[in-house]
Amino acid sequence: MSDKKDQKEITRFFNDVFNSENQLLIWQFDERANKRLIFNTYIAEFDPESNSVSFQTQDSNPFELLPGTIYLYNEKNKSIFRAEQISTQSNFLSIHYPEELKILESMQDDKLKSIFIAVNPSFITHRPKHYQLRIFDRDGDMKARIAKKKKA
């Protein structure tokens, strides 16, 4: 954590999410399987003294994450951040406080929501207002489509 002001802001964020029982989506891109691993979670506990937060999956399914960086999104606060895993045990995951917390603009937030909805509509409570996922966004195959058009 770079400075105490940032640490207090992040602690305030986690406290708000914890007290309001808001969900956080945790995801990671698995390059081997070429897919996003996404988990609907809530904060089980957080410790400002050790700058750590623990999450539990909403459905009690185990976390199936690869070691390394993960990303977290909170719909209510339109916030996103990345963090390093400390440990994973079944459906519990602990992370270090993130270095930074980013508040998304409406278009960015809607684009991210559209991606989560494409994977599982129950992940998002409020539908995007400014952005709708296009077919090539969903399957990620835009280059192949352009190549096919050039051949024709």
C-alpha cells in the first residue's frame, strides 16, 4: 500500500461492501482454456491491520483459479481492481489489498456488465444502459470475420 490515505479509502470501500452485503465478481482469464473464470462472491471478512480481504463464493462452489493476479468488480460502486491472491481453500479466497481502486465511467461499466451478462445473466442486477454486446464481442472472433470477408 503506497500511502495511508489510499489505504483508508480502500478500507472504507471494503467496509461499505461488507456492511451492505453487496456481491463482488471475481474473475481471471485462463489462457489455456481460452475462457474467463468468473465467481459471484461476497466478503466473508476483511482485516485492515494486515491489509487483507477474504471472500466466499455465493453458491459454495470452490474457487478454481490459477495462481496469480485476479480481478474484482462491484456493480453497486461501479468499481474494479486487481489483486494478488494470498490463499485459496475450497470456496474461500484471501487477497492482499489492491494498490488502486478504479471507479468506472458509465460506458466502461456497461461494457463490463455486458460481458458478465453474456457469461451468466444472474451476475448483474442492473442491465447496461449505454452498451450492448455485439456478436463479435461475445465470441471474440472479429479477426476471423474480417479475414473471411477479404477472401470473398
